[in-house]
Amino acid sequence: MASITLKGLPDELKTRLEEIADRERRSINQQAILLLEQAVREEPDGFKRAYRRFRKRRGTSPLKKGDLEGLRSKDIGRKVNL
């Protein structure tokens, strides 16, 4: 089996890893492997999926279809006179 060395591991992260490993009755190494396996197994959300989750938590959007039509990226952040 392969092995790796983590350099620059923040003290807080190591402490947290030790706490979780102790609570779960695993070695730090076993816990780190488990967490890495879980992290790489998960598929990152695409925009549509993340937006649907956001809308589910926050409710419907106040924007109507076409509200942003014609808006260009260079216009974002500019003041608009209404």
C-alpha cells in the first residue's frame, strides 16, 4: 500500500482529526483515510443542482424570467438608475 506525508498540516486540523478518531475509536491514520475516501467519492454539485438546493432552502426567487435579460458581465456591480 502507498503512503503519503502531509506537510504544513494546521494544528487545529490535526487536533480535530485526533478528536474525531478518538470518538470513533480509530487511529488517526484510519480516520484520515476514511475522510479522504468520503471526500473523493462525492461528486461536486453542478450549478443547477446547487441552485435547486439553494432555492429549496431559501424559497423562490424574487426575479422573474427575463429580469436579467440583456445584462452583461461588465454591468454587474454598476449602479442602475431606476
